[in-house]
Amino acid sequence: NAGVTQTPKFRVLKTGQSMTLLCAQDMNHEYMYWYRQDPGMGLRLIHYSVGEGTTAKGEVPDGYNVSRLKKQNFLLGLESAAPSQTSVYFCASRPTGTTFLDTQYFGPGTRLTVL
Amino acid sequence: RKEVEQDPGPFNVPEGATVAFNCTYSNSASQSFFWYRQDCRKEPKLLMSVYSSGNEDGRFTAQLNRASQYISLLIRDSKLSDSATYLCVATTHATGRRALTFGSGTRLQVQP
């Protein structure tokens, strides 16, 4: 049981390049999320998914696209990377809980630098 | 105005000290509250949920004041291993997504 894993761990891109970040979870969770964390900003929600085949925008979705073709995977794409997308990206998942005190499980993060 | 606000610190305290962090939230529809801990260059991990009646987990005590819209975390008998950034988190269920809204974190450094 690996929990939530993210690939790659580090990446350096040039402005205008594209890439895809992969998040995988083996806990059969319905909900998955992508956050970015910048210094002094806390974590901000980019996109999320409430189930296979569904995605929705979070608070900072511009410049990103996502797909959830399989329940266990949630992909985050950058079509044309910009220096403003330099950040640490965290993926998280959670089950569909009946209690509001359910928690999210985070992956180890991907450090992305855009030059 | 940020939806969840915290004093960024850093709080530098000696081992054995008691330290308290406060956090305020602006969305009165927020329903669930948590404290997460984040070590340097690592992912956030749940420290404890915050119940309306207040709750304790060992040396850690969390309180929620809905009328004033603030949450607190008290750490007693600080250990060196408590050094980390503590993230205050609120979540609103009305949107259906149950995403977490994070404060920017309060950094704690426990000194020997």
C-alpha cells in the first residue's frame, strides 16, 4: 500500500515547454486534488475530481489542465509553462466519507522550476 | 483578505515551553477545521481535527470559537521534534468538493 505517489519528484522546464505530472493512489479514493504551494501563500487548489471521468476547477486553474481517466490516477498538465508556475505541486486524495471530519492524504510533492 | 489567516512566525521557543498559535477564518460557512503539520520540503500531514468542544491529543490541544471565527493550537512541553510549520485548515462542504483551504502556516522552531 503505497498511498499517494507523485511522478516526477523534480523537474526543470524552459518557458513554453509542456509537461504532465502524474498522481496515483492505491486507496480506492473517489476524490483527488491538485494543489500548488508557493512561499508565504499556503496551498492553493488548482483542480479537483470527485470521481473517474469528472474534473472541476479550483481557485487557481489558469494555465493547467487535468484528466481523470482512471480512478486511481489524476494527471495535471501544463501546456505552455511559464515562470509563474514555478512551485511545489501536491496531489491529495480522500474517500467519500460520511463524516465531515474526514481527512486528505497527500503525496510527497513535485518541485517544478520554469526558467 | 485571505480566507484563512495565520501569524507566519517564526516562533522560537525553548524545549519544554508552551506555545500557542491562533488562526482566523473569514468564511462563516466553514464547517470542518484541522491543523496540519508540514516539515521542511515535505507534504502536509494531518496533526489533528478541531472539534467544537475542543479536543486534546497528548501535548496538543485544539480549540474552535465559531462566534469569533478563530481556531487555536496549544503545544505543551515543546520538543525539538515539534519544529515544523503548522497549517490551519478550514473546509466548506456547500461546494460539494470538500477541498481544504489552507492558511499560509506558522513556523515553529524549538531550541535546545
